[in-house]
Amino acid sequence: MRVVIVGAGQAGAALAAKLRALGHTGEIVMLGDEPAPPYQRPPLSKSYLLGEMEEERLWLRAPEFWTEAGVDLRLGRSVTDIDPVEKTVTVGGEALAYDQLALTTGSAPRQLPAALGGGLSGVYTVRTLADVDAMRAEFVAGRRVIIVGGGYIGLEAAAVAAKLGLRVTVLEMAPRILQRVAAPETSDHVRALHQSHGVTVLEATGLDRLEGQTRVTGAILKDGRVLPADFVIVGVGITPNVHLAEQAGLSIDNGIATDALGRTSDPSIWAAGDCASFPYATGRLRLESVGNAIDMAEAVAANILGAQEPYLAKPWFWSDQFDLKLQIAGLNTGYDRVVSRQEGGTSFWYYLGETLLAVDAMNDSRAYMVGKRLIESGKSPSAELVTTTPDLKALLR
């Protein structure tokens, strides 16, 4: 059985490695459109951008691993077509046959429209190694950078810029930063951290357009203000890469729709990672995280080989900003109250009624670990216990 994997990121690499670990002896072909071997993305907007990590340390595996594992890794090769009837993918004009096909195509950053100045030189997004390499020379102390978007990617880039001595302004159209993903308590904590490092955070502030002839020189805000800028980073979210799946006629529902096993609407095609949505609780879910990319890809690998085991997501996330390590367990969707705990670090615990949904832990690894284990085991200590128990680990008992 030849398994072809389209996408050589975190999910694709995990899937290929797991197939071999589970004893698959057939061909594995992994196709990546970037020239670099599979690498980790989170450090791009943190230690790599800071110059504290070399490119080779980003690689998920040493290049020789793929050769020794018998994985035919083809880099810099874009798939342009999937023919589910003939069971082929087209890459570089060649029709490559598959028995089972896995789509781990990831996601792409939302771009600022050209009409708003998105096509000007000096406007960047943060997603790939090439993106970060292109902007690194811009990070010179004293220069002015505007970050459009107050989500995790934008805030991580803002932290790096501030640490390197740049003058940083974050523009967030919503009433507060992190509004889509976190409670006001977490937003307040992170905002105060950035302001303490000299970052200007403008919330409820819309961008009218960027200005400049060929290169960006500033931003015109909806209220008429003009902010000068030497360069701009756009961090306004990502969208799943589904164009190949759409072209192949697969079902799309906030990503490539899969069943609980990770199989798409075509029985020979699977999907995992940022690009895939799957059944979860009462609806469908698409997770943008390293943890999901690895876990779902490994589940799909097992199911390609016949395991027939549903994927049970265990959401967790993290973000590093200045000296803050923010660790998140669970999903806070639908919460109706938040309680806080101070013990070394700070943690916020999200509840829906009496059910614990999620935990935001800031420099508090114990709160994160305990919260994650509680959520995964379906246990919900009362909010009063969370705030008053001297030793959090006692909640596990």
C-alpha cells in the first residue's frame, strides 16, 4: 500500500513517522511545497525571530531520519490536482498514484487586501520560515513597527520587536486583545505585560488602510489618525488550506470535513491538522495547534492501517511573550464565569455552570498540569475548591 501525504509540516511529519512506527512497510511519499524539511512553526515568531535559534534546530527530524525511515520526502513540490477516481495527485506535471492519501495541508495567514495596502513592500505575515527570513532585517532598534491584530501571533511578534528595542504599536479592531480566544481577565493580564515593556496597545481601533507609494510608510486609522511605520506585520488569523480538497469534491465544513476516524467523504482520503475539522461534542471542531496536529495525525496513521479508533481531541495550547509562558488546557467555548487563582503565577479557570471547561495558566505550570488532567478525565472541582485548596494536586485525588 502506497500512502501519499500532501503537506510536510507538523501533521504530515507525525503521520509519516507514526506509519513506520506502527509497522507499515509500504511506500510513503510526503510532498512539501517548501524547500526546508519538516520544521516546527511556533518558534518562528519567538526564539527564531529573536535570533536565539538556528534553522537546523527548527527541524522536526534530522534529514537523514526520513531516508533511514524509507520516507520519500519531496520538497519544494506543490500538488496542483487530486483525481479521486484515478487515485492520483499531480505534482510537477507528474501523476503520482496512491492507495491511501492523507491531506495535511495546514493553513495560510489571512492577507490584508491590496486595496488596503496589503501589497506594499514592508508588509509581512508570520507563517513560514521564508516569511520570517524576509522580515528579520527589519528588526532594528529604534524603528517603528505596527502589528495589525491582537491575537497570539501578533502579540508574540510584538514582544520580540519590543525586546529588540523597536517602537511597537498593536492595532486591534475588537474591544480587547485576545477577545476571540480568552476571557477579559487574560486579556487584561497580557495587555498590562505589553504596556510594561513599552508596547502601545490600541483596542477598538480599526485600520482604514496602509499608506505608501511602493513601500509602507504608515497606517491611517478609521478615526482619521495617521501612525508612521517603518514596516507592518499582519496577524489577523489563518484559514485552512482546502483548495485541493474542494477541487477533488471532498466535503468542506470549516476545513476538510472528516469523520471521527479522520477519513474524508472519500474513503481513500484522510485529513489531519489545521486543515481538518472533525466531530466534537455536539458539533464540529477545527483546532489550530501543534498538539492537535500531532495527535490527530498519529490517530489517522493508525486508522489508515485499520485501527478503527475514533480521534479524541485533548486541546492544549501555549504562547510565550516576554517572560510570560501562557499555557492553555481545554476549550473555553460557552463559559459563563471565570475564577482566578494566585500561587506563584496566575491562573484563570473557565466554567459553564459547574463544569470546568478550560484553564489559562500564566507562569503557573502546576495549574496547567492539574487543570489539563482534570479536564481530560472529565472531573470538575467546584470553583470554591479551585480558589481555596492550598495544594492543587489534591484536586486530582
